[in-house]
Amino acid sequence: MNVQNSTNNQPKYLNPYFGGVLLGLLVLLTVYITGRGLGASGAVKSAVVTTTETFAPDHARDNAYESKFVSDDHSPMYNWLVFESLGIFFGGLLSGLLFGRVKKFRTEHSPKITSKTRLIVALIGGVLFGIGSQFGRGCTSGAALSGSATFAFGGVLVMLTIFGSAYAFAYFFRKLWI
Amino acid sequence: MNRNYIFLTILMLVLATGTLFVNKTIKLKQVEPQQLLMEIVQPTRYVNTDLVAKMIIQNDPSLELIDVRSANEFGKFSLTNAINIPLDSLINESSLDYFGIPGTKVVFISNDDIEADQAWVLTKRLGFNSIYVMKGGLNRWMETIIQPQKPSDDSPLTAFETYEFRNGARLYFTGAKIDNEETGKVKVVVRRKKKSAAASGGC
Amino acid sequence: MKILPKDTFLILCVFGLDSFITRKIQKMHVHELNPWRTLIALSVFIVILIVGFLTMHKPLLKYEVDMKQSMEELKKPDACFSPVELNEFLNKKNQNVVLFDIRDNFTFGQGHIPGAENISANELTQEKNIKRLEDLKENGTTVVLYGEDQLQANGPWMLFRQVGFDNVKILLGGYQYYIQHKDNLADKTESDFKKGVPRYNFAEIASRNNNTQVNSETAAKKSVVVRRKKKAVAAAGGC
Amino acid sequence: MGPLIPNGFIPGDWNFVIAILLGIAFGFILEASGFSSSRNITGVFYGYNFVVLRVFFTAVIVAMVGLLYFDYFGWIDLAKIFILPTYLGPMLVGSVIMGLGFILGGFCPGTSFTAIAIGKIDGLVFTVGLYLGIFIFAESFPLFADFYNSGNMGNVTLTDVTGIAAPWFALAFTFIALAAFWGTMFIEKRVRKNIKEYKF
């Protein structure tokens, strides 16, 4: 710790391998307790279904996709992944407070682009990620991380394809980041 | 700095290589032999013919009779609603679907009780619960239910009660046979277990 | 294998980038320099694994044959010990045999096959008895299990065959058969002690509609007549 | 004895409490490793910061190896854990779309939540995008319902598909990951030489 504190201009992050071992142990613990992996995009899906159901209940039931997640017993928000995602938010807040990274609202972007560009691109990226995660049956945490860790064929497939295609596209969007 | 990383690398490699040695054999989901032996020596798995008869008469929906005799023998005679799984095909994938259905009691039947008991041991090894053996098998079924013996006069009262029940059961299984045949044939309820009770999840 | 093209692409990518990025030198982050916490975390993981190794209980018995084979074990004729063989043993013709009586102590005291040892069913799982079986197996001694009837010994016999004691056999007919026929064990044939065959013509008895009037006494008599009529049916089980 | 909840060692009522606790731990690790910064994350694609690769692959190999040992100890019944179902075509297409979204957005769903937590507007916008994306997907679902359900291989593991035992995959992944760690260490040094200021 004191090594990190001595240099103020250095980011105070964990050693990535330390984070990785912790994350691996967490995945193990999650599988040990619940028999399933971690996830994130499922929570957003629940949110989508909930809003559609609130504003247009009939529509949610008619929709071939959303109707799968609508039930009479309880709201779609009453879901394991929603609670877990809440936890992710608070965990991030906790860590941010601890390491002094919680500051006023800001946008992080490469000096070559404006905030506006960054936000528009982030929105497009989010939309694409949202669509892709539904086809891929999960995002990087649900499918790629937990899936690969449990030796699921689909998980490894998703992991390799996400990173592979991101590398393939990286060259064209280099201005956004460096 | 690099020394620690080298050490970490070696550690991780050793750990990963270790998995090769611990998971050599493909493990099947089975009851541990010692546990199985403990269950075997307890006679709780035996049910008598009277109980089976009573359950059939009461149309108990939880009763599932598995007849382990050959298909030929089964064709000649079988108990009401019994399912035929010859002992040879017991451990086939399709046969095992009949076991482990929540809320059912599986009772094995054979000519005597030996084969039924063998089926029980094999199924138990695979970890299925709520399985029983009809003691005495169909031979005793014939001796007790179909041709009950009148107890001698100095027998206790319960013996007479059993005798009366068996007489009634005999009427049900033989006299009422004609009526029963149609309903019995129609009502071959094939219950099969739903696949995989694994945890659901996803992203 | 899929990593390989990705990595080469990455390296190409990086060298390509050099022309775009022309700035000053920066070394590694401080937090990446020292992995001592990583070492601690991984050590904790290893400690968990060591605990797992130490606490893992080692089973006394292990299945040696899979389900298919254990099914076939049932049909092997040499897995059974017939009363005829028992007679030979009792007449000192075959001495490489040990008889285990798995009934309880009390019943054993009331009467047992001469020369039998008493290990009641509940004691079978005990370590010393398993060791005993292992020793006997190494000596090539045949172990014959018997109970009150054949059924009582059936389960333990099956289990011991499944965990690899192929010297364990079951006494056909059990003690009851022995005590009933102990004077003429030698002249009995297979059909006498064979289990698993129907003793009645089930279909015939069960479908008689007029037998409601049949006196139970005559019915019982009749059953004696029908006995052993169905020898022709080959029993599915070996013993 | 594990997994605990499906085997009934922990009552199902605790499910959501455990979900929040596990989520907090997850969020903490993500943020503390630097995943709340999109420029940290995308560094992996340009060679100046390989934190994603390191954290991700370390986690995968530790979890893989751990699961195998836990299975051996009898702590986890591998037959009872959830295996992600494989839909070959949709998964490939979805992953390519996700890859594009990744390089544009700079986040994945989990990390964007932690980015919101520390006050990043781009994280918030990314999450709104996620929401819109799933909404668009749900509304236009009938158009590609057939494709969505095509190529179903069931809940298959690598062993089911290839017939190679799981430990070999764990070993292979460990080899690849460790090689990648050492390789990227040099790449990173080389690339960072050219960056004037680096403090994301």
C-alpha cells in the first residue's frame, strides 16, 4: 500500500493478477453456493421486460421474446441477476470510495475526441452489446467468464469470438482510444 | 520483481497439471459402496404382498410397479398397471427415466424376490431413492392374495383380519378382472422423469 | 489453437501502432511491479486445496466393475455356490472355502451350517471384516455368504462382487434350504434350489372367474400339484 | 455436497441476499482492478494496458482448476451446475456484435455498472444503450426468432463436444494464459515507451 501511496500520479489499482485470482475464487464460490455463474446483462433484460410490462402489459405478453420472462407471480425484477447487479453497483461504489475514485460526474475519453463523440459512441456500443448479448445468451461475465470457467462449450466460443472480433475491429476505431 | 512472477507462473502450472492426476477416471454418479452396503443390510426395502394389493385396490397414484421378468412372462400375466423392464435392460438410459420421479414409490416385482432384489441393488447403486421390493414376488402373490389360506382357529385376530382382506382382494383381482381389464388397459400411465434438475442460470 | 492467429495479429497491430504513437517513455505501473498479494491469494487457494486433500475421506471400498459388468456378474454360474457344492465341502472334499453366516448372533447360536463363521450383516461394513475378505481373496479362498434365505445374502453378495471380491459366492437356497434338506443335499438337482422361476401358472390362477367359490383348502392343495411344473422357463437370473 | 442452494444446504430464501453479497464482491474486484475505466479496458486491444486479459484469464484458469479439484474432493457436483447452452450460429453472430460493441463502447455490462458507481457518464450512457439494445432486440424478435433458436446443441461442455477430458482443457488454458501474460508484458513495455502520459 505505501508503495502505491507514494506516487500520486499512479492509478491505485490492484495488481491485475491479484484481481484475477480473487475473481477466480469468487467465481468458484458462486458456483459452489448457487450452482450458476455470475452475470450482468440479464439484469438489464429484466429491466426492459419490467418497463414494457408496466406501460404496456398486453404488449409484453404478446411479444414472443418478453413473454418468456413475464410471470404472474412476481415482477421480472425479482430475479437473481437483478440483485446481483445491484451488488455490482454497490461493490464498485465501495471500491471507488476506498481508493478515492468517486468524483463528480465526468466523461472519460481520448484527448483526440470530444465528450459528445465519446457519449454517442458509447451509446452505439451499448446498443450493439445489448443486441449481441441476447444472441450470445450472455455477456462477458455471464457467458465468457462463468461459461468458460465451467467448461461450457458456448462460454469458450463466446469468449474467443468477442475478443477475436474486438481485435479485428480495433484498428478502425483506434482514434477513439489512443 | 520477475522472480515472484516466475514463481507464480510455476505454481499455476503445477496446479493445472495436478488436475490431470486427480481426475483420471470418469466418475459416474453412484452411491458410495459402503453407504450402499449399509442400505442393503437393512430390510426396510421389503414390502409385503398385502400392502401392494392394498395400494393397487386404492388406486394409489404414487405406486409404480416395475416388473423385471422377461417380456414373454410379462405378457402372460402382470399386475395392474405394472411396467415391464426386464432385468437385462434395467440400466438402459430409457429405463432409468422411470426412476426418481418425485412422489412415487417404485416397487420391483419378479417371480421370486431375488431378481427384484438384484434390480433394487443396481438401481440403488445409481442413487435412486423410494424404491422397494415386493417380498416373495409373484409366487407369494399367488399364495397370499389369489389363493389365501384360512388361518387355523387358534390364530390371533389379526390373522383373520388379513385373511378377510385377502379374500376381498382376491375378488377384486380375479372376480372383478373383466371390468378391470378395460380400465386397466386404458390407464397405462407412462410417467417419465423430466430431464436434468441442474441449476438454471444465464446472463 | 485459436489464440495463435489472434496473437500474431496483435503483434502486427502493435508494431503498426508505433508509427501513430510517438511520445515519451513510461514504465510499468507501481501496482504491477510487486505481486506479493497475488502470491498470498494463490497461497490461500492452495491451502484450501490442501485442506480438501486432507479432509477427503478415503472410501474403504471402491467399485471395480461398472453397471454393465455387474449385470453380467449376476449371470455367472461360478458366482454361486450350490447346495451340491456345499455337500462336497461338508464332506471334506473341498477345503478352500470359508462359510460366512450373515444372520445375527442369536439366530446363529440356534443353529448353523457346521464350520460357518458368524459375521452378521451389520458388521459387514466394519474395516476388520473387509480386511479379512481381502486376505482371503489373496489366498484364493472362496467365501460363501449365506443368510436365512437366499434373499438375505443377495444384496451383500452383489455388492462384494461389484467392489471386486470375485471370490465371494452366494449359497443358493440359503440356510432354510440347507436345514430342510441337510440329509440329502447331494441328490438334489438345480431345479430344487433354483430361485426366480414361477411356481404357478399365474395367468391361469389369476384369471379364474369361478374361483370365488373355491375352498381355500383345495386351492392350497392345488398349488402343491402345480409346483415345479414350469421348469421349462429359463430364468433370467443366473442364480 | 455443493452446489449448496440446489442441494438444499442453504434455503432458497437466502438466494437474493447471497446474490447481493456476491455482486458486491464482484463489483469490488472489477472496480479495484481498474475495470471502471473504459480506456483501461480497451488498452488490451491497442497494447498499452493488458489488465483485462490478465484479470480475465487469471480468473478463468483459477476457476477452472479450482472446479476440477473441488469436484475431486466431492465438494461440487459438476453434474448439478448450470452449463451455458450452446447455440452455435446465434452465439457466433452475437459475439461478433458484442465485440464491435465492446470496442465502441469500451465497457461490458458488468463494468459499466461499476463505472456509473464512480461517476462516469459514459458508463451511464453505455448502460442506457444496453437497455435500448435489448429493447430493440425484444421488439424486433419475431424477425429473427428462427435464427435465435437455431443451432441448439444443448448444455454441452467442451468434453461433450470434443471428447477430451476437462483437465486437458484446464492445462491448455493455463499454458495459453501464462504464455499470454509473459508475452503481453513485453508488448506493453514496448508500446508504453511511446505514450507520453499514462494515467487512466
